[in-house]
Amino acid sequence: MLRIRLRRVGAKKQPSYRIVVADSQAPAKGRFVEIVGFYNPRTDPPTVELKTDRIQHWLGVGAQPSDAVRRLLEKEGLLPPQPRGPAGEGTAPGAVGAES
């Protein structure tokens, strides 16, 4: 399965991230399929550059975004916001405290 995730680049204590499409089994610093964006949290406000057409393509063929990338895509309007429950409530199926 393909994942859209962050890949850390930059010098020590100066992180910036590439948003890449990679196999879910590949190591974090390992092989990736395509670079689809860039995220720099050190600027004010944080810089996000996305190739929206390529992200839509990869989402269309089944790539799943990581939690961090999902939040970035929601902020940019590429994904609808997911409802989040209060902290501590298990909202995933099978989670402790989840309603079945």
C-alpha cells in the first residue's frame, strides 16, 4: 500500500520536510515514488507547497496520507475535515471505550 508522508530533510535542528509518496513498508529515509510537496514549519506562518494535481491522482489510486499529512491536506482544503472526538475517547473501531 502506498502512503503519502513527510520525509525530513535539512540540517541538524533545522527541519524541513518533503511530502512524498512511498510504499508503506519503505523506511522513512528510504526509497519513494514521487515528491508531491514541501513543508517548512520554521517559517512564520509555516510554508506548505503542494502539487495538488499529483496529490489528487495518488489519493485517487488509493494512497493513504499519514496523520500529519492528513492535517496539512485538510488545512489546504484537499481533504474534508474528519470529525475528532475529545481527547481520550477511542473513536476507532475496536479501540478501548469505543461504542460497538
